Amino acid sequence: MKPPDRLVLSLCLALLSGTSLPAPSLAQNAAAMSAKINELSRAGKYAEAVSLAQGLVESLEKKFGPAHRDVGAALNNLAQLPDTADEINAIAKGLGVAASDIHLGEDASETTLKRTRLSDYGIVYFATHGLVAGDVKGLGEPSLVLSIPRQPTEFDDGLLTSSEVAQLKLNADWVVLSACNTIAGDKPGAEALSGLARSFFYAGARALLVSHWAVSSEAATRLSISTFDRLKADPKLGRAEALRQAMLAYLNDASSPRNAYPAFWAPFALIGEGAAQ
């Protein structure tokens, strides 16, 4: 029996509300760093954003300890993508996805993913940051950044690595990785598809939507929504053709000169079964 077309996971984290730091200088510094982290994230410079956020976390932990609420706020800076909620909600609405199958913010965690019976889902959708091996100090393999717990464990440290992906049990017609560098290898200089993408195939995915480079959040949102809208309008179109048409529509949009640049309209590739079923 073909699994139902339901979304499983997306990510859109915002800073915890009501946080306050008693030391004005540290508060001002943390606010400035948070703004910079968000700016870098929106520009697709995720490795820089993560490194800066890690420095902020370290300074806050040193001052207040790992359990302080402001440390949690800084940790979640690592995965702040303002456009992803709009992206996932628009696609979910078009597919008639139940609210219980959409996981946003702190609920978009490794724990949620690993405790979900993923084999029941026809579409597994990640809208988050993708990290290449070496992007972050100590990270030896590609990873997806999920919600980071206040007390990381081996089971859930906020980074879903390619080796962890390979252990998932999928039966998905399509896994969408609306993130950056998700086709990259498992180490710098490695062949493409040897990292996250290959692991998802190993886990049971039949097709993947992956990216070749750092993707503009706005562009990723627009391309993804357009692709799914076209599939909804014509189910016989096929995933590859729907993506091609979405790219052409973006490229031919004369409202902004930048739309013609391949960096914006051509980051995604569909690997695997792309024809109409």
C-alpha cells in the first residue's frame, strides 16, 4: 500500500520570548550577535552563523550556566529561518496535511523525528539549515540542523548527521531537503551524493530534492511552493517536470534582475524517481 502524502518535519525557530540579561554590556553584545546571526542565516551563510552562535552560547554558558533560558535562546539562534514556516504551511495546506504532522520550532527536533513512524509517510520534508562536513569545528559529516535541546544527548544533540539518517526507516516517495549543500559529499572534496543524499536513499527514499550550494531562504521557499503547486494542479506532471517549470518561472520573472542568476533559480536538483507515477 502506497504511504499517504503527508509532511513530517519542518523547521522555523525564533528566539525565546521574554529573555533578559542582567549585565547591560553582555545583553547588548548578545542582542547584536543575535541580529548578526539572523542576518547571516537569511543570506545563506550558515557556517558563519553557526560559528557565531556557538561563540555566543559559550559566553552565556560561562556567565550563567548551561540551563539558563538565555543560553537556550542562543542555541536556537543556530536554526533560525524565518521563511520556513510560511513555506511548510503553504505546501501543507495544498496537500491537506494534518496539523499533527507538521513540526515547527522546538518541536522540530531529532527526538520528534526518531520517535515518528516514518515508514507511514509518503513525503518527508525538511526546511532547515544544511551543514557540510567541516563547516563547524568538530563536525565530521554532513548534517541537518534541527531544534537544539537545552541538554544535548547522544540521541538528540540538534544535528541530524548522515550516519543517523542512514539508520532511519523510510518508505518515502519523496524526501525534500529544502536546505543548503544537501547533495555535498561526506567530507571536503568527496564525490557528490556520498553524504546526506546517499544516506536518505539507503534509509528508504525513492526520490530526493537536494541543493548544490547555499540557497537563498526566499528563493528556496518560492521554488518549493511553486513545485508543489504545479504538482497539485497536474498530478500527472511528474516531480522533475514540476521543478523544471518552477525554475523557468523564477528565471523569467522580470520583477527583479537577480531572478535571472542561476544562484537563485538553479540550486535544486531532483535525484531518483522524478517521472509521473
